[in-house]
Amino acid sequence: MPRILLVEDNELNRDMLSRRLARRGYEVVMAVDGLQALDMAASTGPALVLMDMSLPLMDGWETTRRLKADPALHAIPVIALTAHAMEGDRERALAAGCDDFDTKPIEFERLLGKIEGLL
């Protein structure tokens, strides 16, 4: 069962997405900010990270840059999730080290396809 690290500060989004992923057979671990995300990535060894880009303490852009700079973590695929999708955000996410990009509100089947493609 692949483990997914869900990094999301909004409790409703975190709850909805984690339950839907669990029903599809994924083990979900969660972090609510960028600093916790880095700790959880190091301690739980996820197969993939779903990264909200608007986070407290350290945003998803910087968290992804640090995750990808760590030799022990750099191979973990990261999908950026953002509610504020503006032109250039996809390119910015890829430049930060994200492997893919998706928008909120989440269209679950589309996101699931991206997750499966990276795993």
C-alpha cells in the first residue's frame, strides 16, 4: 500500500482528500505546515507528496525546494496543489521541483490519474 504525505493546512480539505485516498487503498500521513512536512517526509518515507502551496510557517514552494535539495528525499514525487492557480503557477511549481501540478477544488479522478502516473 503506497504511503502518501498530504500537506494541507485546511482541515476540511485534509479530511476529505485523506478519506478518499484511503478508500482507494493508499496509506495517508498528514502535515499541516511546511516544517512538519519536511519532518514527516524524513520520518515516514512517503511514495509521493501532495503539497498545498499556501501553507503557514513555510509555504509549499520553499518546502518543495528543501525537500528536493535533500539527497535522502529528492526522489519523492511532489504534486503541487493550489487554489490560487494563476498563469505561470504551473511553471513556478515545476521550477521549485514539483513533478506535477493540480488545482483546487480537487477533481479527484484527475488527481488520482496524476498520482498513479507518478507512482
